[in-house]
Amino acid sequence: MAYARYLTSGRHPLVARVLVNRFWMHHFGKGIVATPGDFGLQGARPSHPDLLDWLASDFMAGRWSLKRFHKRVMTSTAYRQALRVI
């Protein structure tokens, strides 16, 4: 029970990493971790672990603000380069 409380306390980085990966997947169509449902030993390794860690820590530092996170991603150079005019 103590571990469950720690995971959901807002201080554990795993929850932020999972959320950030899912948000990234929503914006880019592909997550930083290819297996969004499995961050354990059976799951895939992150393609860019430093980016995932930075985004997760920034998300936590931003008081878990989804608006702030989405704005940061959508104003990034990576997002602008990923857009295609059809």
C-alpha cells in the first residue's frame, strides 16, 4: 500500500514518464517508448531516454499542467518539423 501511495503522490517519476510518453504519442503518432502499456522489463527501451526524462521532470516541475506540457510540445521545433501540409 505504501508503494501505491508513493506512485500516486506526484513525486515518483515513473507516472510522469508514462503520461509524457502517451502525450508524445498523441502528438507525433509514435511514443518515445514503443510499448506505452509496458514500461517494465518486457517493454521496449525509450528511443530517446534523456528526452523522456527531461520531459517528465519538466512536467512534474510544471505542477503536472497538461496545458503547459502541450504548449511546450506544440511550440517546439520538433513538432513544427513533424507537421505536413496535405
